Amino acid sequence: MTRRHRIGFSIFLYCFCAWPGFAQSQYESTTDFAKYAIKLRESGLLVMQGQKKPEPAKKSPSSVGQPLVTGPLSSRVTGIDNEGRYPWRLSIMTTIFWIGERPTTKNPVPNDASSWDPNWSIDYGGYDDPNLNLRKKFVPLSFFPRQNPFYIALPYNDVQGGHTKPEAKDVIPWFKDTFVRDGASVLKGHWIAIRHNNRICYAQWEDCGPFCTDHWQYVFGNERPKPNLNQGAGLDVSPAVRDYLGLSNLDSCDWKFVDFREVPPGPWAMYGDNNSFVILRRQSNQRFAPKTLLSASMKN
């Protein structure tokens, strides 16, 4: 690489990192981040050129209610298919919930706090009003969200009474890679993909529900969601996810876990101190800005 190309690439990285969104400290070197930056740039170019569109959800009647994974418990509960990838959970009834939501008959728990954050509403920055007239570009008009507005809830919590649940180490696929200490959730903030018709949205796991917090057999295994007051709903999504996918208040979606490296750029990468994209952007700014300034001074 020539000196001119090195300078140009440094400037590209600086501009690229200023784009609103990036992630956790899984990029231990500038080389790792540079590779990922190129990947995101190419992904964005592909979308802009219309070369690839997400496939619509396949609703095969024979697959509904069938086991996602078979085999002994050690392989069955991991929620990973034979190719080592997370499988789609098909035709899951999906409801809308939001930070600050008041309790109702079908949602008896207020959402001022989450399963992992007793000050969720405060930390988010306010009431995530679902009213479309009071929202713009997936966020409320009244304030700038301090957390990712693309959030979801699934009916399992890996922490109970301040301690990590005994089965967590066996049922959560990424447990060994992310466990820090007893009582610290390894689920909070993990990314999932949600598919509806021909669109796919990405969001972070920030709460537990609907209705229960112990159904790991569905979340990580091969069971269907338990019957409940919302037609057996097994996924709660935020107003931002609703708006991106065009969901009604009770709709059918497919969903699956994804690793952060699989998440493409999008509106889910824009906001939030808890947002993997934003965290990485801040880290990369600190890491690359001095080198960019040095390269610019050398050019002059």
C-alpha cells in the first residue's frame, strides 16, 4: 500500500467511524476493526445498488410446531442447527411493548423497569411513546434516546435473586464466551433478527417476557411459546421495530439470534450508550483519530 493509499484509508476510517453506530470491544486490534469497517462499507454498497434483498419468511405449515433441533439435551438446548448457525423460530406471535408502558390486563407488569435495569425508563431518557404522530425516524420526538430504541423481550431471564441460574451455562450458546461473574446477565444486549414478510430488522435483547421469564426450552430449545392471553405470543418488540417492519399490535414474525458481526448497518445502529455499534464507534474514534491526524500532517 502506497503512502497516498495509507493516508486515504486512514481518512476513510475516520469518516466511517463518525457514522452513527458501532460495537463492543471484540476488535482487539486496528487490523480487526479495519477488516470489519470494509465489510460494513461493502454491505452498505450492496444494499444501495439493490444487488441483494432479504428473502421473505417461509411459512411452511409442516414446520409450525415442529422441533427446531433434535438430539440429546447437550445439543438440543443450544438452539444451534447442524451448520452451527442459529435457526429461525417460525411464525411466532409478536406483540408491541415500550419503555414506560403502564400495566394492563394483557400486560400486568409496568415497563418503567426491565428485568435487568431497575431504572430503565430513566436510563432510556423518557417515555418511548408508541404514538406514530409523536415519533420520527424510529424515535420519539420529545427526547433523544440514550439507549437503543430497537429493543425486544424474550421469555427467559438468566438471573434470579441476584445469582445466575444453574441451567444458564448449559442452555445459553454464548455463555462461556461472555460470562463475567455470578449474577451478571449474558443475555442483556444480545442481538436478534426479526423477519416479517420481506423485511428483516435487528434489535437488542433488553427485557424478559411476555408473561414468563423461565421458558428456556423455547428461547434456546425446540419448544413453542406457552399459551397466554396474547394468542401464545413469544416475542415483544419495541415501537421502532414495529415501525420498521410495519407490524400490527399482534402479528406473526420469525426471529433468530445473531452474533454482532452478522448485524448489518441500519437505523438500529444509530442511538444508545448500550448500542454495540455506538460503543465500537467511540472506541474506534479514540483509536484511529490520532493516527488520522498524524497522516494528515504528514501529507501537508
